[in-house]
Amino acid sequence: MLKTKKYYQHNADVYQWIEELKNNPANEEVQEKIIQIYTNLVHSLARKYSYHNIHDDLVQVGMIGLLTAARRYDNRFGKTFETYAIPTIIGEIKRYMRDQTWSVHVPRRIKELGPQIKRAVDHLMSDKGRSPTIDEIAFYLNVSIEDIIETMEIGRSYRALSVDCYIETDLEGNKTSLLDLIGHEDIKYETIDNQILLEQLLVILSPRERKVIQHIFFSCKSQKETGDLLGLSQMHVSRLQRKSLKKLQSTLLSLNIDFSKI
């Protein structure tokens, strides 16, 4: 815990402001005076937990904790305001980090176990003079080895990378965005499979019907162009097309295949 005397001398004005704030919690002038006095303290406490470039956010949360402590402080317990305020500010900061700063949703027990593991590792390293094993950490915290491993693994997901983030792809320093590396479902694969199936089913058609379907659906010809190629009228081509499609649809339905996806 910080030694508050390093930052402050007891100031009778502070306690007067605290009493005024209790009587009028919305008094912005008094709030501002208290914040100015303890700005350095809040920044110092926030800096201890600013591991992920969220210092400004933690300072704002710390200020909320400071004013909460001011409203709740009771000098009848014999503590200085600073001694009472510091745990309150730290509590607000830790609560914010536990509930708001994760990029992915994780169980609350994992959020709470993470800081405990860090403290346990620091203590065991100091005590043993080496990095502790997973077994030793689990024994020290009286939790299962599986919980320790799970917490360590999930802890790596504290901050998710943006898909716009660029990473190096080779030794020459060339970079590409994560978005370019993320796969996505390509519906064309299913279309190709269905087209292959359709081609195999063309054997059920007569030679002329098969040519009509091939020209219209595989070569993207119009009915008129198909008629010119086969020496048929457009109306005749239209009738052959409808007849052929009915045959194919009937066969596909018997195979439980959705004709509309082909």
C-alpha cells in the first residue's frame, strides 16, 4: 500500500470538503477540489494496473472510487481519509479491469483467478528463487491444476487483435492484415458440386434435350442463340427446356436434393 505521507500532509480543508460533500453529494465545486488534491494519488494507483494501455480509463474509474470514498468516509473510525480512500480506489480499478477490459467473454472465476496466480507466482519466485511449477501454484492457491492451466491460456485472450492489424509474413518484413488470412465459406464450392451432379444427370435426357440444357445453362446462350445453333425455333427450344427441367427436377427430388440450389 502506498505511504500517503509521501503525497500529502493532513489538510483540515479536505475533511471540511468531505463533510460538505456528504451534505450535498452533487456539489461539483467540492468534488473538483477533492479531485485536484488527490489527482497524483489516483494516477499513481492507476499506473500500477495499466498493463494494456488503458491508463486514462483507469484514472477515470479511480476518480469515481475517490469520490465514493469521500461520501462514505467516517472519521470516527480513527483512520485518515487517505488510508480509507486507497483501498476503495484500488477496488474500483480492479472491478473495472475484471468486468470491462476483456475483449472476449470469460467466466468470472477465471477473471478473479488471474491476479491471484500473478501474486502467487511473485511470492513463490521470491521464496524459491526460481519460477514455480503449475503444481506448486495450484497447491499454493488450493485450486486444481486444470483451473491454473485454463486461466493461463484464457489470459492470453485479454486483448483481441483487430482484423485490421498487420503482421509480418516473412523474414523480409512483408506484412499482411489478419483479415486477409481469415478464411470464409465459399458457396461456389457447393455450386460446383451441384453442377457436376447435374452434368451426370443429363444422361436421363434425350440428345436434343441435353444439348438445349448445355447451351443455355453451361454455355450461357439465349433460347434464340440455342435455336440457331440447333436449327430449331425459339418456341421449340423453350418447350424442350421446360420438359428437360421437369425431368431433372423429378430425378433430383427423388434423391432429396434441392433443385433451387443448382
